Amino acid sequence: MSDGLTATAAASRGGPGDRRRLAMSRARAWRERGIRGVLFACGAVSILTTVGIVTVLIWESIGFFAEVSPWEFLTGTTWTPQFIPRHFGVLPLVAGSALVAVGASLVALPVGLASAIYLAEYAPDRARKILKPVLEVLAGIPTVVYGYFALTFITPIIREIVPRTGVFNAASASIVVGIMIIPMVASLSEDALYAVPRHLREASYGLGATKFETVTRVVVPAALSGIVASFILAISRAIGETMAVTLAAGATPKMTLNPFESIQTMTAYIVQVSLGDTPFGTIEYRTIFAVGLLLFSITLAMNILSRVVLRRYREVYE
Amino acid sequence: MAPSIRLPVVFPLLAWLAGCGGGGSEAEVAGRVHIDGSSTVYPITEAIVEEFQAAHASIRVAVGVSGTGGGFKKFCIGEAEVADASRGIKASELERCRANGVDPLEFPIALDGLSVMVNPANDWADCLTVEELRRIWEPGSAITSWSQVRDGWPDEELVLYGPGIDSGSFDYFTETVVGQEDASRADYMASEDDNVLVHGVSGDRGSLGYFGHAYYVEHKDVLKLLAIDDGAGCVLPDSQSVRTGAYRPLTRPLFVYVDRLALERAEVVRFMRYYFTNVCRLASEVGYVPLPAGQYEAALNAIE
Amino acid sequence: MSGAVDLRSGAVEFDVRLGRRKLKGEIFLWVCFAATAVAVVLLAILLVDIMRQGLGRLSVDFLSNFPSRFPERAGIKSALFGTIWVVAFTGLFSFPLGVGTAIYLEEYAPKNWLTNVIQTNIANLAGVPSIVYGVLGLAVFVRAMSLGRSVVAGAATLALLILPIVIISSQEAIKAVPPSIREAGLGVGATKWQTLQGLVLPIAFPGILTGMILALSRAIGETAPLIMIGALTFIAFTPNTPLDEFTVLPIQIFNWAARPQAGFHELAAAGIIVLLVALLSMNALAIILRNRMRKQV
């Protein structure tokens, strides 16, 4: 720091020590540039990560699609890449992921939104001080714990209620994934509700509306873009969930709407294949990347969609 | 036919007595050993490694369960020094190994009666013929209910569990029961992890699964064992019937394969010595049938 | 609102029906409260169930034993040490990269399209499923860079996974420093980096540290990417070098949970308790540090 002070002060005076001081400030300039370069390189790492993901996925998928037509992959309804005769229709895996995601949404979206409304509009400070940390804890619990909970607690309960439920089933995983994403919906929706300016609420009260009417007819519609965006993000998270479905949902790819059967999701398939560890170069190895590419594309599209919804449909207040 | 001694006929003839040897001197050696392969052999390997590691902390042994096929794939590229296998090495795998400079030595270590299991609540089935098993498991099989297996059996949904395609048990079962290797129906829950299969079979009333006998022994209280009829009457797998070969056709030898080049490392030799000295005792402890003592002595000599 | 207009006199009959409307409001409030309570109740059930199953297995032996085929003898020593190793290296890799990126984006980057791309890219990376990072790690670190199934490969993969979190939280912390501080630094003749190093970063440091701890607490619970890297089932040793094989708490829990015996389920629950204690401690540490180190600006 003092070096900078004296150098600058000296340079402004001019005189015999000028060349040395000029050299010092040139050294400073180079150091600044060097540091800036290093920091830019750090920023580049994040780009490299994306490039890496996309390259790796596409590279191996090219090998896969050389042997299997994309049409068969995307529209086939039988997935038996390891058995003979081989079928590479990925729809059963997608159906499995969708079934779990829909079930999770049924749990998480209403509960999450209602929690957000309570926290943003109704909760007294004391309650909020307790409830918000609770939600944060819920969000921080590792997914393998949820998987364990599904396997040992939820599945037996479901089997009491619906006797024909298989020991591996989609419903158990759905419920647990739903619990997992409640905090996400709640906190993002709450942010959206908070962002609605006070004067809208006050205007509504001024017209004689009750709190209930204000919340449901003014605040929530105003925050709708943020709420919908949070829904989309949460569903995307549910699709990408791995450990809970691997433990509880099963490993039988099939197209079914019945949540009480076992299914297999895209994520659980990737885990299954890598547990069995197929080697380089075989078509089974490449299925990891083809399914991974599909998964990546779906979640990326949903994340982008949620941001578009947030920006495009956000109500603008002056 | 693969260049291996996996003839289910030869072994029962040789297995007339099981005795266990012991002994060995110790000096400090350090290093790493990687084992991977069959989930059927895994209980034996796990037991041995657990005891070995406690006695030899400087030799670190890591055990994976990728299935017999998966284990060979790692073994043949040198990522694993030892492969667990519930079937003999195939010609194609042998070629790949040789091409990568890996020279496999085959050691049989125990006998397994590959067992067919159903749910304990299943009170109608005690015995299946090989023919019925084949009809259930052949590719394209449309059997989804127990009533389709045998007349008079209830219309209970048949839920199937079995090893995946990387498993030696899968290869062995398909070859001996269905008649052609790797030929199987595809709509069952496949897993390389036999624990998952046990969980499944013990959960659904109409379930049926096949896996190594050790997993039955470990979970006797939640599984029911089926006898198999190969034309000479119903035979349950137990140490007697497996040893004499009466449990047909599903009695098979279990192997470990070691890379000869890896045996130049002291830690590998130390580990394999411990293995062959103790496998007799531990194999029967986990539920398999050990071989006669002579086999293990021959193995010990071979690795020195 | 209902209103009947009397066309002759122009009077509007205004039926307020306040009672019913307020009742609806009351019911709605309770519905929303119940929903929030559901979340709390579920958490309580989860924790109670895990405690019930796992507390019995918690002991010094459990922490110092290696896994075993006998539930009575099994412990999490290899998983615990492996977790510590992996998390340490993950922090080592992700801290400089993440904070460096945040500094660049907040302080140096011009407001052009490239910067926008980088920002959007980071936001997207935060939403990529963790298993995709596992696929990346397998292909790049384990195979292409031949690091094998080692602590380094696992840590590098997790570092990439949590990098977006580190970057975003560091950015927030740096953004929170008032511009007057920076201007003051430049005003006395310091260079940009000197201002950052001497003034801005020290103020932002608590926020950066908190973000780092929270990111690491995310890393501690990750299972799927490390399974892809190579979850060797049975590890009865602790890592000596970063190139050794390893296992971590979540993977050990996963292994035990997948076994059918009740004994192993209890072990899994005990492992979960250890994991949750570690997580809660890290979160508590983050909060304490944030409160303690917050400088009045």
C-alpha cells in the first residue's frame, strides 16, 4: 500500500528519480495485468466445465448413435440394452423419471406454495425465525438419507395402505423426492411473493378487500412468474434426483402409469450400469452417455425455461 | 467350450473330502491389491479381506462387486490383480487378457449350489422342474402368473428377480437351464447386487429369484428355498447334495483368477497365500461347499 | 363483490358479507399454516425414525471399526476418513477457482456479452444433476487423466459440482461491499488489486467463508458422482495419499441401506446420524462465523 502511495506521489512531482519510479509503476502495471489474467482463467474454468460436460456427452453419444438410430432411441418403448435381443428405446426410462417427478410435484408444489404464502404473508416474526431454519435443514439433508427413509419407512406404510404395492415402487420415491424439493419451492416462491411491492397490497386493502382476497387475487397473481419459475426448477431437480430412486424405485424399465410398481428412472439406470462397470467402447458403456445427454438436455431446457418465464412474464412495477 | 475346468461333472467327483490347512510365516510387506468380480464369490472374498486387513494393515485390499464379466474386464486391463468369478473365463476374455499382457491363473475355490428362491409366504411351490424353470426364464417368455407355470397353482403375479448380464450366475444359469448362454427374458429386475435381489424376493408374495447359495444362508428367515427336479426327483441344495453333485444342474465351481505377473509382487503373494489358507474355513462359514484340502495345497504351491 | 343496482333510484345495494369472507380467510390461513407445519412434522418424523434405528449402534467402536460382514463389528472408520480427505481436497480445489472467478466477474469483467455468457453458464451449471458431473468425472479425471478411482479424482469432480455455489455466494459477498470502500482505496492511489486485497476482500471474507462452508456441506452429502467415480464396495483402510482409493459416508450408508438385514439398516441409520451431525456442525459453524466476523462498515 505504501509503495503505491509513494510511487504515485513521487511520479507526479517529476525529477531525477523519475525513471526508477516509472519502472516501479510499470512493474505494478504488469502485476495488475498478471493478476487479472489469473482471475480471468478462473472464470474460464466454469466455461471449460460446461464445454467438458457437453463434449464428453456428445462425443460418446456420437459413437452410440452410429449404431442406434436417434429415432429408435427417442421413440422406442423397450429398453433392454444389456439383454439379447437389444432394444434401445429410452421412453421407459423417461416415463419412469416423469412418473416420479409428477408424484413429487403433487406433494411439493401445493405444500411449498402454501408454506411460502404463510411465511411471506401471515407468519409472525417468531414463527418465521423457527420455520425458515427448519426448511433450510430439510433442504440440506443428503439425498441418500431420503432414499433410506423411503426404503425403510415410507414403503412399509404404503404397503399397509395399498397391499399390492411392490417392495420397490415409484410412489415411495416420489413422496420422498417431493419432501426434498418442498424447501426449494417454498423459498423461491417466498422470494417472489416478497418482491411484490407493498403499495399493491395497500391498494387492495384500500378497496376493502380482506387479507385472503388480497393474497389470492392480487399478490399471488403478481408473483406468478416467480412462482411458476420455482415450480419448473423444482420439477427439474426432481428429474435429476438419483439416490432416492436408486434405493427405492427399482430397476425395471417399463412404461407404466401405476406408481405402485417398480420402475427405473434415467438417473437410476446410469448408476446401475456404472455399478456393473462396463468398460470402454462397448455399446452398453455408451448408453451411459446417451442417457446422460438426454437427462442433461431436459434439465437444462427446464432451467432455461424457468428463467425465461421469470423474466418475460414478470410484472413490472414503476 | 472355454479352456477352463468348469465342468459341473468333474468337480463333484473330485470333491470327496473337505479338509482345511493352515500356517504361514509373516514379515512386513506393503502394497495394494485390487479385487473385483462376482457378487456370488463376494461373501467369501469379503470375509477373507476383512480378516486379512485386520492382520496386515500395510497391504491395502480394495474389493469391488462389478459382476463376473465386469471383474474380468477390469482384470484384463490390469486394473485388478484378482478376479472373482462364478463361471470359467471365456475364450474372448482370455484373448483380451493376453492381448493386454495379463496372464490369468485359474484357481477353483469352492462349490456353489446356485439356488432358486421364493417368498416365504409362497405355500404352493416346493419344487420346480428344470423344464418349468426354462419356460419361466427363456427369452420372450410370456409367463406372468404362477398359474401358468403349473396347473393347480394360484393366479399370483410372478415377479422375477435375478442377476444382471455382467454376472457369472447369469451366464451359468442361462446356459444350463435355458440352454443358451445369455439367453433370458428381459422383463425382470436385474441387479449385480444380490442384496437387492434378496430384498426383492423377500418383499413380494409371488416373487422368484436365483442367486448364490450364500445369500440364502445369510437370509434364511426371509427366503424360501426351492428344490430342483432334473428328472431324478426334487433335490434341495445343501452341502451334501452339492458336494456329491446330486443338486443338478445348478452345482458349479467358483473361481478366483490371478494375474501371473501380479504374483511377482510380494503383497499379492502374501494375500493369495492367506486366501488359500483360509478359504476352506470361510467358504463353509458363508454357505458354500469347500473343496478337498489337496486343491488348496496345490494352489498354494502354484503361487510360490 | 355483489351489488344490485336499483336503476330507478341509483342506489347500490352493497352486501358486504364480511363475516363469510373473513371466515374464508381464517380457513386459508390455517391451510397455509398446516402446509408449513407438514414440512416441520415430516422433518421431525424423519429425524425421530433415524434416531430410533441408529442410536443403538452409535459407539466409539462404530467410529473406529472398519466395515464388516457382521453388523455387530462393522464401523465407519474408512468412510469417515475418506470423507475428510475428499472434502479437504474439494475445498482446496474449489476455493481458489471459485473465489477467483467471483472476483473476476465482480471487479474486472467488462459488461459485455462474454461476461453475460459466463454468468448464465454458471447459473445453468448450478442446475445440472449431480450424476452428470459424475459422468464427466469418470470420463475426464478417472479415464482421460488416468487418476484412477482416487481421492483426487473424486475431489476434482465434487469441486466442479460445487463451483457454481462458491462462485455465486462469493459474488454476493463481494457485491455487498459498499462502492465507497473501493473508491476510497483508488482515491489514495492504490491499484485495483491493492484495493481488493487490502480493503474489499477482508470485508467480504466472512461472506465468502460462509458460502464456502455451505458449499462443502453440500459436497459432504453427495453420493451419485462418487459412485460413478468408483465406489469400491469394501474398503477396510484409510487413505494415505491422495491417489488412494476411498469410500465416503454417503456411499457406506447407501451400501448398508441396500442390504436386506435389519442390522445393516440400523448401521445405515447410525451412519446417517454421524453425517447429519457433521452437516449441522458445519452449518452452525458458518452461521457463527458470519455473525462473529461481520465488520461494521
